[in-house]
Amino acid sequence: MINLTMNGVYLITDRSARNCFDKIEAGLRGGAKTLQFRDKQASAGEKLETARSLRQLCQHYNVCFIVNDSPEIALAANADGVHIGQQDASIREARRILGPDRIIGVSTRTVEQAKRAAAEGADYIAVGSMFPTGTKADAELVGPQRLREIRKVVDKPLVGIGGINRNNVGEVILAGADAVAVISAVMKDADP
């Protein structure tokens, strides 16, 4: 089993942010513990090239590097792991591709999804959306109460995600999150 310490700020990339790489590096320099590369628009080749560059940056800052959606790109970029959604590859398939030593995270919205992800071998579980968010149009608002419910039945690290900023982060931590995933709070900030 992977020895995973998932805590602190979990930064997710946003290619639409001005000076995207500068913002990412500022977030890593500022103390983010995990970086997830997410790009829904680029080609597989472009994603791999960017993932390799981000992997080097994460190594420089000693930050865990996760690739969104694609176990294949995660493996090719030598990422620490992959994050999959409910409609992506299964945990079993991701584990087959990545092997036993890489991290697999899973997005969830319900207690049942979280319990299933834990039982199937997810290394950490993301729960959200905590608050309204402009980053993901189809995000379902579940709030910190859902995180509390999941914390009671799942012993895996939990990552709160969705609309988290400096004004509401405390509520997410108090609800049981080990880490908080942010996008706009860093990527859209003038001084990340």
C-alpha cells in the first residue's frame, strides 16, 4: 500500500488563467503540497508535454504531482498518480496501468460513492462541490455536511473541493477534510 500523506493545499491547474505557469509556480512556492494537472482541451500529446514540464517543477518543490483523468499520461509523465472521476477509468483499470506504487484519487459526491471508492482501493477521496464554483459548470453542490457524513464512514484521506477560498476553508477543514483543493483561489489571484 502507498504511504500517502494528503494534507494542506491541493492546487489544480487552470489553463485559462493568465500567466498559468507563473501562477502554478507561485502556488508551489507558497506551500501547496499537491498539484493536479487538469486540462480538458489539449491533445494527448500536448497534455503529455505539459505534464512532463509540471513533473519537473513539482520535483523541484518536492510536491506530489497528480494527472487528472488519464492513467496513461500519468505513467508516461512519471507522475505520482492519477485522479479519476465517476465517468473515467475504473480504479481497477488505473491500478492495472499504474501499478501498486502510484496514487489513485477519486471524485465523489455521495457517501455511497466514497465508500465504494475506498473499498475498491482509492488512495484518497475528493468530495465536492463544497460551495458554488465557476470552474466546473456541472458541479453538484454537496456542501461540508456531506464531507462530515463521509468522514464518519471512510478512513482514507479526504480532499474537499469546489468553491473553496480563504473565507470558507476553515469550514471545510472542520468538516473533516485532510486537504483542500483550490483552483480560482490561487490561479485567479493577483498574488497567489
